[in-house]
Amino acid sequence: MVLDGFVAGLLLAGVAILALVVLTRLLEERALSLPIFYLALGAAAFTLVPELPYPDPIEHADEAERLTELGVIVALMGAGLKIDRRVGWPAWASTARLLAITMPLSIAGAALLGWGVAGLLLPTALLLGAAIAPTDPVLASEVQVGPPGRNSPTNSEESGTDDDDGTDDVRFALTSEAGLNDGLAFPFTYLAVLLAFVGYAPSQWLGQWLLVYVGYKIVVGVVGGVVVGWLLAVVVFRFSADSPLSRSVQGLEAVAGTLIAFAAVELVGGYGFIAVFVAALTLREYERTHEYHDALHGVAEMAEHLLMVAIMVLFGGALANGLLAPLTLEATVVVLAILLVVRPIAGLIGFLGSEIDLRRRAVISFFGIRGIGSFFYLSWGLNAAPFREAELLWAIVGLVVLVSVVGHGMLASPVMGRLVEG
């Protein structure tokens, strides 16, 4: 019997989707997350079925960029739709600390390690730092906020005293951070590209970088997200008819809004990632007690899970086919330092002076889960400029994500359980 690669791919997709339905029930509250299972499934499938094509992210660079880009924007919509806490100060103070202090420190620390320990050129090391900056809103759902309306809607100070179970501050900080740093990592990625093209002299890139890639693109992303989110909310809550046909497609507006917000803002030169998350927050603010938010979030969550499954299976296949082969001892040290030293220390520095207690600060600082966003930024950067050592970069980022998915995924439920117990 000759096994056709396309048919084998269909079989793998069917098994993966069926497993998603079953495992969401079986793995609840267990120290084994869905992404870990799909990594193993992908590695096994691509090892046992040689007819499946090797998912090489370098050979298929454009496909890797687009698939991970789609995975990120769908995840951002889902993250924004489930945040109950109203936007404002001091309710979002923890998010501001993570974005303004922790993220730049993490980028700088990873870049310095890549340059000084792994021997990467400075632009390449900066691309590494930018690629590992985004944290993931999907790969460790145990530390994210729950569906809309199930989270403590406190607008209080940063303390955890109003939490439902003692974990609200942790869940909110990690979810909101993941929602925004997926877009705010872009200026640093552009900086790496500029350095690769024009050199290190600030006179060659500083003005353009600050004006266009930091200023214009962020502002357009925020404003565009608000506009699209408000227009989408008007359509959803004022003009959606209640009929048998409309009930059959309830929640699909979330997918439509994701695509519209991203594409519209990208067309005018803004950051589409920021626009999608801001649009989701704006939509969530509109008629925030309406039960239709459940339908919107449900569709967004289903889409993000399906894309997560596809990406993790392909990642497992890439691992099985030698993605990590270029790793050196120095590069492995860099990976472990990024996850176990740089992020935790940067997180604790970011929360200096915060009213959040030390235990929660430590959990927030440790759970900087790396995932699909890192794959996207690395793919985008390698497609945008002639960076050297692409294979080593993919090996480093691949190991970062692998260790993060397995380590954070296995520790998430026990750690959050300990927080609940006090």
C-alpha cells in the first residue's frame, strides 16, 4: 500500500481535531497542556509517516510567516474579548509595567546573550531579542483569564484583595501583556532590520525608527483598532437580526472583525496586531454585560485552538526532522538564561514598588510563555532582511518555545492551584 502524503495529512488533521474535542475535557486541571500533546503528535506523525513533507520553516519561509501571523491575530482577538477589567489606571498598571519595563529589559538581555555568548552579529542578536519578546495568549491557557463575564471585574488598585480566587491579578497581567506585546515587539524587529541594512550609526536610522516605526505605526494601530472595534460593536449589537439563519452563524463577527481590523490598519501602515487587540477591547466595552459576548469569544477561541493545533503539529514535525540540530552549547545556555534568568529578573524589576505581593510578582515574572508570536517575528525578520545564521536562530527560538511550552505548560496548573490555596 502506497500512502499518499495529502491523504496522510488529512488523516493527521482529522485525528488532531478530534483529539482537541476530547482532550479539552480530559486534560482540564492536569499538568499536561494541549500544546504539549500536539507537539508530541506532530513529532510522532512526521517520524512515522515519511510521506508527510518536512515542515522546514526556512525552506517554507513565506508559509511559516503567514500561518503564524494568522495564528497571532486570531489569538489576539480571543484575548481581548475575554478581558473583563475596564481599560484605565490603575487597573492596567501591571500591564504598563510589563510593557514599559519588563519587555525592553527582556529584549536587551536576550540580545546581549545572543551577541556575547552565542556569538551572533548585533543585528541578528537584536532580532533574537525581538522574536522572544512576545508572550503567548494561547499556549498556557491555565494562566490566562477565563471567558468573558467569568473574571473578577475589579478596577481597584494593583492588590489582589478583590480577586475571586486570588489569581485575578496574575491572570489579567499575563493576558493583557500577551495581547499588547505581540504588537509592541514590532518596533524592535524593525530596528534589527534597519541595523542589518544601514549599519549601526544612529544618524542612519534613529529618526526614521522613532517617527515611523515607534510613533506613527503604534498610533495608527491604536486609533484604527478603536474605530474598527466601535463600528463592529454597532453592527453586532444594533443590527444583528435574531433569526434561525443568524443563530447558525452567531459569533462569526469575531473572525470578521479580526480580519478587518488587521487588514485595514496594515493597509494604512499601522501595526495590525495592536489594532486587533484594541478592537477586541473596544468591542468588549460595548454592551459589556450582553450575553452575545460569549458567542463572540467562543468562535474566536475555536479558531485560535485550531490554528494552535496546526502550528504545534508542524512545530513537532520540524523538531523531529532536525530543527534543533544547529544548536551549540553556547546557544543552549542562552536559551536557558532567557527563560530562567532574563525574563524572571526583568519581571521582578518591572514590579518594583508595585502593591502586588511578592508571590504573585514571581508567578507573573516566571510565566512569560513564548510561542507562536516568536515564530512569526523570526519568520518576518528573516524574510525582510539578509540575516546570517538563520538555521541557528531557528534552533534557538525553537528551543525557547519548546522549553517554554513543556515547562510552563506542566507547571501552570500546579502553580495556579497553589496561589488559590494561598
